[in-house]
Amino acid sequence: MSEGFVAIGLLLLGILVVASAIGYALHLRSEGRSDTVNNLNARIRAWWGMAVVMFGAMLLGPTVTLVVFGFASAMALREFLTLAPTRQADYWPLFIAFFVAIPIQYVLLGMKWYGLFAVFIPVYIFGLISFASALSQDTESFFQRNAMILFAVMVCVYGVSHAPGILILDIRGFAGRNVELLFFFLFIVQLSDVLQYVFGKLFGKHKLSPKVSPSKTWEGLVGGGLSATLIGGALHVVTPFSFWVATAVALQIVVCGALGGLVLSAVKRSLGAKDWGSSIAGHGGFMDRLDSVTFSAPVFFHIVRYFWT
Amino acid sequence: MNWFFQLQRDALLALVRVIVGASVLARQAPPAHTVIFSNHTSHLDTLVLLAALPHAQRNRTRPVAAADYWNAGTIRRYMARRILNVVMVDRSAGGAAALVPLEKALDEGWSLIVFPEGTRRQERLPGPFKTGLFHLTKTRPALALTPAYLENMYRVMPKGAPLPLPLLCRVRLGESMRNDSGEDKDAFLSRAHAAVCELADGKAAA
């Protein structure tokens, strides 16, 4: 375990302690009667759980980390496909999504087989699921069903798997420290979400996207996004980047994360739901936490791979 | 049922909950003594309904199922007789004779789980109900009947599927009803059928 990893672990611990203290103070002031404060405290408690699981997994090594991400992919895919109106004829396409796409995608990461990891889902799973759909002999809204399943797999499996994908890169001058970069990525993505929420609650006036995501505001996006970007710059010590490069990369993570969150909010609304699920108290489902990871992880992965390996 | 079989049952139901969720959506808990009737789309339905019941009620409830399916093979027979305490119905017997084991179980104080369609259906909404539910309750006007709707199970494990898909299934339980207003068979059965369909459309529960 490197010094950088210990330092960011302590930073995370500090943030959670401060957040819990603020949550407790707000709880005392509102005497438990404010829904916003109760939801905030449920979220903070769940953050402790997620931080312990994620940090623990990364501490235990890449295999455990991959298993945790594979599990998160499966839970997100399950939430997505539970809401998506597939039919009983979609049994085999869904079977392939759950029992072929997820295990193989993560095993490829375990084998550090970058070439197949990068194309397995867009080439082979794209074909397999489409073939299975066609062979099922049900043409009722065939195109919509097939497209829904492929989109779900791209988001929940392909997108999410690129976050732990960082672990298989041979980054110049950064050997043995990849897990710090994974932590950097996850930290900025989630911190950006949290800070956008906080800035939105404190200063939010102008709605960013009233139809898709009514709680998001311009004040939240700009204030939270810029803060997360600057914190990303300050965290350059756990990356192979300089301060300014780390800031630019953090900006990419923040922008892709925010836009990805909007895309998945739109999907969620088109499926008639408010939350993806109810498995993480205060947050909703796994997909509610992974939404901003899905579109930013592959871009971050390829930026690192192109310029630093 | 002894503790050893109960433990196996609860372990099996815990596994079912891991795979399909089986969370309950109900305005009120079902009455203590009741016949739960539900749509039927997969071999897991019995387990999902049992998993959705609170533990105390689970111990008082017996699923009703076809003898020809559950007697085929050692594992199924073991599950049906020892673990799930199934009331076996002879589908070929037909008429009043087929209902005798159900009546006996009800009189002994058991609650029942029945699938009045009589067979699995591959669609969201249930098919027509067989007459058993009517005959069972005609002479028991005070017996509470609880409609249930299993979401998504037709997608989780359609006919011929080797493994269940891990999609989330919610069990919607409706308000209980009775066969106590002297309705004729068709009127009663269509009321019972409509109660399940309303749950499917999310009207009564939530």
C-alpha cells in the first residue's frame, strides 16, 4: 500500500466524519422532522457503507475490486432490465446479458486482455444478443426490445467495467499505483455528484433541465462541477498527472458524468420511474449511483491509455 | 413441520429472494387464515409467494400444487412433501374429489396458496380461472380470499427456461374478498379474476 493510497483513504475518512457531524447537527436542529435532512442522513450512512466496501476491495487487490464492480454491474443491469418492458421472448437475449456478457467482460479484465475487453461487447455481444432476439420469433416491437437490451448492456456492463479497467493499464512511471488512479476517478465522479447536490440545495435557482431532471440547477452544476474539478487538480499527487493536467482530466470526468447522469435520468423517466431501485437507502438503486460513471469511465480510460501508456 | 425442514425451506426462500427480490407491496397484511390466489407464470411462483409472507404466516401456509408435477422425481417429491408442505392435487381427478385435500387442510386451520388458472401462462395478465376457487369457498362464506399478483415472473422464467433471470419481482397483495353474497359461479370468478388484473395494473396495491 502506497503513501498516496493511505493519504486519500484518510481524506475520505475525514470527509465522511465531517459529513456525518453536519448531518447530525442538522438532525438536531430539525428534530428529525425534515424529509430533506432525513434523506441527507440516509445518504451519508449509505456513503459510509459504499466507501468501506470500495476502499476495502481496492485494499484487498485487483481481483476483489473486479468482483465488486462485476457485482455492481449485475445489480445495475438488473434494475435497468426490470424497468425496461422486455417480453418473455427476450429470455435468451437477457440470459446472454446476465450470464455471458458480465462474467466474460470482467474475466477479460482479470486476464489483462485489453484487445478483447475493448471489443467484446460492441462486437460479439452486440451480435449474440441480436441473433438471439431474431431467433426468438417475436416481432412485436422487436427493434425497441433489442435496442433496450443492448443499451442496458453498454451502460451497465461496458461503461461500468472501464472504471476498474484502469487497473490493467501499464502507466508510465506509475507502476503498482493504478489503484490510486481508480480511486481518483471514482472520487471525482461521486464528489461532483455530491457537490452538485449541495450547491443546488444551497444556491439553486435556475433549472438546468426541467423536463429530464427537475432537481438539477445551473448553480449546482457550475458550483459543484467547478469545485470537483479544482479538487481533482489538487489531488494530482495520486495521479501520473501534473496539477493542470489533473484539472483538465477532472473536468472531463465531471462533464461526462453530469451529461451521462442526464441521459440516464431521461431513460429512467421514459420508463416511468423516479428511482432505479431501492437497494441503497436514501440513494435509490445501484444505477442511481453508477449513472455518472457509465459514460465518463470509458473516455477517462482511453485518455489515460492513449497519453500515458 | 420440524425445525430441520423449516431451516431448509427458509434457506431456499432466502436464495429465491437473492435472485428475484420478492418484495411485498400491500396496503395491509393478509388475514391470518386465508386463501391466497395468484397469477401463475413460472415454476418459481410458489417459492416467491412463500418468500413474500412474514415468517409466522409462512409456517401456517401450504401451497396447493399438482401431484403429477411434484411427485415426479426424488428431489421434487422431497421439496413438496418435506420442505414446502404442499397440498397435492390430482389434476386428473377433477370435480369435487380433487378439492377434498384442500378442504381438509383449511379445516385444520392452514392457509393455502392456489393458482386458479390451473396452469402456467406466458403473459402479463392471468388467463381464465378454473372453478375450484368457487367450489372451495361456496360452503365457506366467511373464508378470506387474498388476491396476489406476481410481477415479472413471466420474464424471469418462461416455460422451458433452464435458469431464472435475476430480474426483480414484486408481490402485490390486494384487499381480501369473500364468496358470501350468493353470486353465481361466473360472477364470482370474474370478480376474483378482476381483482388480480387490477393488482397487475397497479390500481389496488401501492
